Amino acid sequence: MKNKFSIILPSFLAIIILLVMPSILHAQPVDPGVDPAPIDGGVSIVAAACAGYLARKRNVLNKKKVDK
């Protein structure tokens, strides 16, 4: 149970942070005549890195369980 909680909690917190950050970090209002630039590039890279890291950690934990 503790292992599940230690895997789920960081991923849940990362998702919440990634969802809340854009609404908190608004810089200034966009001029009506200018198209806003997307900020999605960096967030997508961070989300992919977190998903890969969590998948690797989960795989390592599963291998340790099988070996025991």
C-alpha cells in the first residue's frame, strides 16, 4: 500500500501543478490585434519527462518485487 501511495502522490501533485500553473502565471493581458504565442512546448516536454520518469520508477519497483 505504501509503495502505491509513494507512486501515485508525486504523479498526482505533478499533474495538479501543471494544471494550476498556467492560471497563476499570467503575465499581462494580450493586445487584441496580436495573436498570443503558445506556451505549450515547455509544458509538454516536462509532462513527457515526468511520465517517462514515473514509468521507469514503476518498472524498477516491479522488477524488485519479482526478484524477491
